[in-house]
Amino acid sequence: MERLAQLKHWLGTRYPGRQIDLAPASADASFRRYFRVHVEGEPASLIAMDAPPEKEDTAPFIRIAKLFGDSGAQVPTVLDADTEAGFLLLTDLGDTTYLSALDADSAHALYADALGALICIQKASAPDVLPDYDRERLLAEMQLFPDWYLARHKHITLDDTERKTLDTVFERLLDVHLAEPKVFVHRDFHSRNLMVTEHGAGVLDFQ
């Protein structure tokens, strides 16, 4: 409750004397929390991010939001920030996720919008701007399959032969992938992080 009171106080300094209502919007797999903000007299809702500074650094979000926004992709705009406190005020891309909107009739148009957003991001790619998706990082991502999906979710233990086969497949995939041109990557580009907006696919959780 202390963080919520601090957030309300911070928002009050931006909108003095006006009624401010907050409602939980979402949370992700980190320590961040998001609130939908309704300010008296404002026509559109906003989103407040609460990112405890001892747990989360908001600087990467701010930097990548500008980077992806400048590319033409629809991402939240950072309207205000208190990086020391861990509070950000963002534009609201709505609450209609691709997950809730996708069906046989909408899939083609929605995925076309999603691909358009991805192309915008990739066309903005430049070297030495974001950390490299190098062999070590890619292998760590692949290891989620045996460590989390097989072992933890499906309760499957690979024997030595299966493990060696999987390692060989991983090495082959790494060789093929690392031979391709490098572009900006969104690690969680999926239906829960894509929003249906008037201007195409809204992209979330990119930091």
C-alpha cells in the first residue's frame, strides 16, 4: 500500500486539485505493476507503471519505448517519469489483447498488423544500440525448453542420448541463426503483449 500511496501522490503533483482514480491494469513476470489512471477532465485514460527501483530499472523501458516509437511501431509513449522512485506515466493502448480478439475472421488482419509492427522495429535496427543476441544468450533461451517446459511443465526427464540429440539440434539452430543478419528483437512478441488499437498492433513488454 505504501507504493500505491506514493504513486498517487506523484500523479497528484502532475494533476493538482483533480480527482485521480487508479485501477489495476496488469502485471508481468517481473516486479512491475501497471494501473489504469482516470484523471478528472482528461478524455483518455493513462497507464501508470510502478517499478520499485531496488528491483527494476526503468531506464531501458524509456529508451526502448522511444527507439521503437520512432520506428513507427505503436508503443506506449512515456509522458512523465520519476526514475528514482520508479514511476512512469504512459499512454494507454487499451485493454483488448490479441489473445482475446483473435478468431478465424480477425486473424489475417491482426497478424498483418503485427507483422507490420515487427517490420517497423526491424527496419530501425542499428549496431551497438541494444545488447547482442549472441550465442550464449540464444542458448540460454533454448534451454528453457528442456528446463522449464519438459522438466517442470511436462515432468519429462531426458536420458543421455536424448540430451545429446537435443544439444546437437541446438548447436545446428545456433549456427543457422547466427549466420543471419542481425535485427532488433522483441523477446516476448506474442498475443498477450499485442494490443488491438485504431492504428495497428500495439506492442507492450519490450524492455
